Amino acid sequence: MSQMPEKAANSWLFRPNPMVQWWFKVLTILVFLGILIVWGIDGWNVGNFRKDFVVIKLNSTHQYLKKTHQDLTPLDVSLQSNVTFQEDLAKPQENLVPNLAPETEPVNINVGPHLIPDDGNLANLPSPSTLDWISAELEGNFSSNLLAGWLAPGGEPCRDSKSVEITIPSLDGQEKIELACGEIHEFVFQALDESGNPHCLGGDYFETDLSGDSWKFRPLVKDLGNGAYTISLQVHPDFPGDYNLSIYLLFRHYEGLKFSPERFAFDKKLRTIPIKFLQSSARLPEISQCQKSDLTRDVWSGRWTRHAKNENCLISNDGRYRCLEPNFPCQHPWCDGSLGLLESNGWTYSAHCSFKLFSPQTAWDCLANRWIFFWGDSNHCDSIRNMLHFILNVTHIEAVPRRFDMNITNPVNPNQTVRITSIFNGHPNDTGNYQGLNSLKNEGYRELLKGYFSGETVPDSVIMNSGLHDGVFWSNLRTFIKGAEYAAVFWSEVVEGVKRRGLVAPEIIYRTTVATGGYARRLAFNPNKMEAFNGVVLDKLRQFGAVDRVIDDFDMTYPWHYDNRCNDGVHYGRAPAKMRWRDGQIGHQYFVDLMLCHVLLNALCAR
Ligand SMILES: *[C@@H]1O[C@H](CO)[C@@H](O)[C@H](O)[C@H]1NC(C)=O
Ligand SMILES: *[C@@H]1O[C@H](CO)[C@@H](O)[C@H](O)[C@H]1NC(C)=O
Ligand SMILES: *[C@@H]1O[C@H](CO)[C@@H](O)[C@H](O)[C@H]1NC(C)=O
Ligand SMILES: *[C@@H]1O[C@H](CO)[C@@H](O)[C@H](O)[C@H]1NC(C)=O
Ligand SMILES: *[C@@H]1O[C@H](CO)[C@@H](O)[C@H](O)[C@H]1NC(C)=O
Ligand SMILES: *[C@@H]1O[C@H](CO)[C@@H](O)[C@H](O)[C@H]1NC(C)=O
Ligand SMILES: *[C@@H]1O[C@H](CO)[C@@H](O)[C@H](O)[C@H]1NC(C)=O
Ligand SMILES: *[C@@H]1O[C@H](CO)[C@@H](O)[C@H](O)[C@H]1NC(C)=O
């Protein structure tokens, strides 16, 4: 691992942080280990210290080596990769694209490369006080603007050609690209057709990634509508170092939104551009811990940062990666709590605000005597189980089925009980699939849902998503918009009904759908379509006043969606297992879903 900046590595040692003082005795040892981990092994000649550490950490290896191949069975994946669907040729394909518009005030956006002078003199950079974070916004009237854009004529000269390449005038051909940390760097790129000519239509879906050893983030792409796009990069000044900027062309001209998009997938990596981000004196506003009022943003543009790394971390027999001590602390301001409990080998996610990571005690103190109602796809089943096992320390519930309703008691304090209810929304029958929001057309199913909101007590919070099943069901975006509107009206009536009876209305938390990973990027629930659908549902929920908080799980999962290390294609929270995973390796990473569980708790518990 490349070195963490010195300031960052040590700041939590000396900061007058109450948590650190509270844990001081434990930390005296951990700090020592922490330095070894953070400073890596290439930084210091740590000799015997390192060996000692390795011995401690590798304790489970022996068992691992003894393990036979008997449990290397493939995992059952409930949404299979090679399901195929008949394309209904009678229906016109409507192709629409989400528009992520960068925030309207163009604060200090630099067009063109901001190359650093050879002598590394940063004195001419803009004054620190002017810098701001990159942020994304959902375009106003999202659904109707999409339809209007689709219906607008134009682009005839390029109707018959398709993008196959891009050119990035200010980056292509550069030997050594160096950019300053802190600033937002915006570059224009142009799509090219088979003959190498500029393509003059927008709507291509580019996947973008900026990754270094301890910073992973999705650079924002803006479609200018004429075949030109902009891409915006930013790295916080605490994370200088080597990065790769990768750009993939996944779908051309809205083709990811088709009913059966697989055969249209282009899925080609167009660039891997090494970029060195240089230390600068720039300052960005410090992100603060999320308050309830922060969790209303429609679209997030967060990043994963890494604050420790155990190079020798191995999977344990129960399929877990306990790479850091359980109470290895978060580093301010990127998270607050025990980073070790996330089992992410040092990674954490933050957005426009940062998240508290809960201990069993703090989570129980928040959830006690509450009723949380989930409505969504099988990803919810995984997240609920993970929240019970990893955060609430309730391990006797081995699996959470598609319909689940239980009063759960804190194993160490019988006074604390939470009711968790979860109703699958992939199909009105919990053994079915691929109906999504259309499930609400079934009267029995609607009555089932309403039943939970018609008693003397009703759920305190509803956590919902529109699932991957919607990606399969709807023949085009226009019909999905109608389905989303139906769902929004349904939920607003449920909430109104509760209010009319003089009860406190449940708070509705909308959790966007995951970015599907690896092979699933090409399928009916590909990221292009899911991102558009996420926007449509949110737009409709807002229109009918049926949403209070937003959690952008699409943004959280996105940096990990290029392969199947952290997902099986469609789930990020499958139970840990030391078995052969989708990508052929033994075991899989589940921390992306654990992070979501903590973020959900932030939404439920923050003030
Ligand atoms: C290592 O494993 C042994 C038995 O397998 C156990 O007794 C011991 O506590 C473990 N040590 C650590 C540091 O986990
Ligand atoms: C998926 O495809 C492979 C090979 O084409 C086949 O062996 C396998 O049975 C298929 N799986 C399903 C669930 O259809
Ligand atoms: C959204 O639509 C309404 C009514 O059609 C219009 O008044 C409003 O200006 C639109 N807002 C945006 C941001 O387009
Ligand atoms: C960038 O990508 C190359 C391979 O394409 C890889 O060898 C290198 O380690 C990557 N660098 C970083 C900082 O991830
Ligand atoms: C979870 O509960 C077990 C006992 O059931 C206990 O040994 C363990 O320390 C608890 N974990 C946490 C993080 O509190
Ligand atoms: C949970 O407890 C509440 C209140 O005691 C009760 O009304 C409800 O039926 C219980 N639910 C389940 C699934 O046990
Ligand atoms: C549970 O509540 C009872 C009565 O209110 C109290 O006496 C007891 O100390 C509580 N137990 C815990 C673990 O808080
Ligand atoms: C759900 O589907 C299963 C089989 O697909 C069927 O046996 C069952 O009767 C259905 N349940 C309802 C309530 O329709």
C-alpha cells in the first residue's frame, strides 16, 4: 500500500477526541498495530514487528489450509445471469437516459487539464477558500423532461452511426499527467463513430472510475447532447498519489434502457489513464457527520476512502474478513465509530456528509421500541440479515425470507425490542419474480401492505426501493413512469390514511437500487437502466409527497460494480461463506452492504 499522508495517519492519535480517550488503554496497543498497518510494510523496515503482527493475523490460516474442497459449491443466485426474455417486437422501444446535471453554480470548475508545473510549484493555484466539493443533482421534472427529450427531433446526420471510441483532447497523448488535489478538474471528451468522425448524438452511457490505493470514486459525466461529454474529477488533499482514470462505453444511445438490452451492450474499456494527484495546500470544506436534514439529497456523489490495510488478511472459516481489530477506530471526518467492525479492511464510504458506524449498543438504543417496515427486492433480505448479525449481534436468525415479520429482542437487554417487517416487492406472490412495482396492481397484495398501516400502531419508518425486478418487467420507460406514479400515489395514500386516523405518519426512506456488477452490467437490470429508474421513482415519490429521506445506494455500490468481488451481480450483501464465489475465488466481500446498513441506521437515528 502506498503511504497514507503523515498527518492523516497520526491525527487520530493526538486529536482530543473523546472516543479516543475513552478507548485509550485499548488503543495503546492498537495504535501500534495501526501504524504498522497504515504505514505498510513498504514504508518502514519493520522486521520482527511485522512478523509478530502477521503471526497474530494469520492464526486462522492453518484451519484454512486444512479445509477440503467439499464446500466449494457454487452459490445459488436467485436472479440467474442467463435468463433471457422475449423482446416484444410489437412495442416501440423508447430510449431515454438519466441526466445527471452537475450542480448549477459552476464553482471553480476548470476546463482543460490543470497540469502542474514541472518544479511542482503550486503557488499559482486558486486560493484555498474558493474550493468546493463536486456534487450531483437530479434534473428537475426528471421523468417528464426525459420523455420530452426523447420526443424531440434532431440528430439526423448521426442516426445511422454509433459511437465506438472517444477522444479527450486535453488528456490523450500526454506522457505524464499530474493534477492538483482539491480542485475539480473538468475535461471535455467527444464520441467518435466507426469512421473516426465525431458522433453528433448524445445518450451514450459511459461508466467512469477514478481509483487509487485509498480513494475510489465515480467521476461525474455530463451529456451535452451533441456527442460531447464532460467528465469531472476530484481528490481530497489528504489523498495524493497515483490513480487510474478508467472510462468504459457500456451502452450506446440509450440502448441500456431497452426491454432486452443484452445484445446491444458494447461494454468496452476505452481508457485507463494513469494520473498523479499532487499534494496541494488546497482546502476543501470539512464534511461533517450526517444530520437527518442532510439525508434528503436526491443523488449523491460520495467516495470510498481507505484508512488502514492488513496486507495479510485472509478469509476465516465462517467466510469473514476480520482484517482489523474490531475496535480499530474511524478516522475523522470520514466516519465515526469502529472501522474494524465494517470488515472492509480499512475502507469506508462518505458522501456530502459522513456516517456514524454503530456498535450493537448504540444501534439498539436507537431502534428499541420501534417498528421498521421494509418494502423492496431480495437485497433487502440480505441487508436485514446483515444488520441483525453484524450490527445488532442477533445471530440466531439465519436467513430473512422474502416476507418477514418479527419482534426481535436485544440478546443482552431483554428490555429492548424492535419489530422488523419486510415485504418483497418483486412479485405479489413471494415465490414469483419480475413484476416489480407492477405488484401493486394486485388487489390482495395492496391489502396486505395496507394492513400493516391500519392498526393502532403503525411502522415508524418505511425503507423502500424499486428493485431489479422492475428492470425486467417494464417494456419501456414510459410504462415504468406510469408504474412509478401508481406506486407513489399508493404510498402517499397509505401515509395520508395514517394521518387521518390521528397517528404519527411513518417516515419514508427511499433507498436507490444497486449498480449491478460484472456480467449483470449488460442485462435487463443494467446500471444505465437502474440509474434512470431510480431517478423516475424518486421524481414520482417527490411529486406525490411520499418520501422523507433518500439514501443513494447506487452511488455507494458503483465503485465496486466493475467485477463480482463485492456482489454476485445483483446482490452486495450475500451472507459470508468460504465457498467458491461467482468470480471463481474463494469467499466474497460483503462490506458494501454492511456500510449500507450503517447508513440506514444513520437515517433512522440521526437527529
Ligand atoms: C489462535 O488460535 C488458537 C487455536 O486455534 C486460539 O487458542 C488462539 O486464541 C488464537 N489466537 C488469536 C490471537 O486469535
Ligand atoms: C446458464 O448458461 C450456461 C451455459 O450457457 C448453462 O450451463 C446454465 O445451465 C445456464 N443457467 C441457467 C440458470 O439457465
Ligand atoms: C417542472 O414543471 C413545472 C410544471 O410543468 C414547471 O412549472 C417547472 O418550472 C418545471 N421545473 C423544472 C426545473 O423544469
Ligand atoms: C493502474 O492500472 C494498472 C494496470 O492497468 C495497474 O498495474 C496499476 O497498479 C494501476 N494503478 C493504480 C494506482 O491503481
Ligand atoms: C455479540 O454477542 C456475543 C455473545 O452472544 C458476544 O460474545 C460478543 O462480544 C458480542 N459482540 C459485540 C460486538 O458486542
Ligand atoms: C410484535 O409485538 C407487537 C406489540 O407487542 C404485536 O402487536 C405484534 O403482533 C408482534 N408481531 C409479531 C410478528 O410477533
Ligand atoms: C429492564 O427493565 C426493568 C424494569 O424497568 C429494570 O429493572 C431492568 O434493570 C432493566 N434491564 C436492563 C438490562 O436495562
Ligand atoms: C404463489 O405461487 C405458488 C407457486 O408458484 C402457488 O403454489 C401459490 O398458491 C401462490 N400463492 C398465492 C397466494 O397465489
